[in-house]
Amino acid sequence: MPEPGSNRGYKAWHYIEPILLMLIGGGRHIEELREIIEVAGKVVKHARKLCMKIYYKKIRLRHAELSG
């Protein structure tokens, strides 16, 4: 992480917002936030894989159209 004041790090709100939302939503422990972040990471990873499959399928279809 960059040194404080370097204007290259995360804004304070990016740290505070998820914690506040968790507390407002009834969360009581930081571990709950870690679990949410972990699950969100898995969802993003799955979504990327799905998007790549769709992208490559479109490329194959386009190639087939151009070839024949």
C-alpha cells in the first residue's frame, strides 16, 4: 500500500463503506465481511469464465460464417 498522503492508495470510504453496510444489515463480526468478500470473489471468477466461453463461442460462430 502506498504511503499516506501519496494520493495513490484507497480512499478511506472504500474501507469504511462495506463495514457500515454489514453493520446496518445486522452483521456483528468482521469475519462475516470476509466471508461475503470471499463469496463475491468466487462469483466474479465464475462470471469471467462464463463471459469468456460466450466470447469464444461468438468468435467460432463468426469464423464459421466467414469460412463457409
